[in-house]
Amino acid sequence: MIMNHYDVLNISASASTAEIKQSYKLLAKKYHPDLNKEDTAKEDFLLIYEAYTTLSDKERKRVYDAFLRKVAA
């Protein structure tokens, strides 16, 4: 199963750069391993970071969106 970066950040595919950043900041703070002592906090934080680094870069986002369209077809 493919992890959808939009779902990880709880945003829509049409989210603006500001919305992506805002969602990342909220989730990163919530799941940062230094602040969250749950066993899965580190893995959750890494997923959030990966989603943000992909969606915040215009070229990487373009490639990722093309990949999602291809998989959905």
C-alpha cells in the first residue's frame, strides 16, 4: 500500500504552500520524539517529515502528483 503524503499531513491535494507548512508544523510538534513518548512517535515523525519535504518542494511535488495519477489510473 502506498502512503499518501496528503493524508499524512491531513491536507487536500489542492493545499497551498502555507497550508502544507502549517500542517507540518502542527504535526511535527505533536509527534516529535522529544515531546511525544509513544512508541510510534519516531516513525510517525519521520513520515510527517518525508511528506513535508516532498510536498514543500515544487519539483518533487510535481513528480509525486504525477506518480499518484499514474497509480490511480
